[in-house]
Amino acid sequence: MPDPALPALRDAAMQASHLAPSFTAWIKHVSDWELDRRAGLHYFLLFPEELASPEEFVRGACRVLAEIGDALGGAHEPCTLASLLDALRCLVQSFGRYK
């Protein structure tokens, strides 16, 4: 994703944080981690299960992904955004198996 899209992703996730606090906190972490990595700062990326149990992580996550898709629409390279949202949906589905 291009640099301007990462803060937009983070902001869109945080605006929907009431729907899935653990999931949106992880999206914020991932966005900040990638921006920091590009700036030369290196630290460990947290896995979702380090923030919350799988049940908590996936609760409301699909609704958040829909909100992010609507908020960002076609603003930042639609193919890249669609690919990222698809990858996040796959992550949520794989966590959903642990319910």
C-alpha cells in the first residue's frame, strides 16, 4: 500500500472501533508498524492472538471490514485496498474456526 493509504486505513478502522475493539486495535498496530518500518524503525509485529482471544478478535470484524471498505471506497488504489481487505477477511475466517 502507498504511504498515504496506511493512515487512511488506520483512521477508518479507528472510526469503527466500537464495532470490534480488538480487531481495530490490531489494524492500527499493523498500520503504524508498517509506517515505522518504512521510516527505518524496527520492532516486532504483534500477532492478533497477542492482543485478544480468537473469539474476541473476530467479534464484529466483518462489520469493521465493510465499514473500512465503504469509508475508503476508491480513494486509495482500489485493487490494493481490495486485496488487503480480502486478506483481512481470510484472517478473520481462519480465527473464526477457533470459536
